[in-house]
Amino acid sequence: MRLSGILLTALDLLFAPIFPGLARGAWCRSQRRLLKSPGRGVVWVKQETVPWAEWGAQRGYFALDRMDGIPYLSAMAGAVAPA
């Protein structure tokens, strides 16, 4: 597991019981901003962040798809995502 994965797991374990979704919501918003960047159609998802990506996709932040088993995010056409 990479350092980013360890940090995400630690944030999830520490803050999820107190502030449900706070850390995941912040991560999802940052990924959604990346998707809105010019020339950026998809954001590839690292294996350790797949649970967060699934969480965000269920809440309408973005779409989560897979290409040859590799997960990626894409903007949802016409969807209004949470703030």
C-alpha cells in the first residue's frame, strides 16, 4: 500500500465515525474539479482509492467505469452533483 493509500485509510478510520463522508466528500470534490479541467476527460483511479470512488459515484459526484479492469472517473453528463 502506498503512502497516499495509508493516509486515505487513516482519514477514513479517524473521521468517518465523527464526520461521516467529510474526507471522502473532499476527495470527491477534488476529483470532480480535475474532471472539469480543460482537456481532461477521465481521471484514473488508484487501487487504494476505489472505495472512495465508488462512494462518490453512488452520490452523483462522477461516473465510475472500468477499462480492462482499470477503474476511471468521468463526468456525468447533465447531472447536478452535490456541492
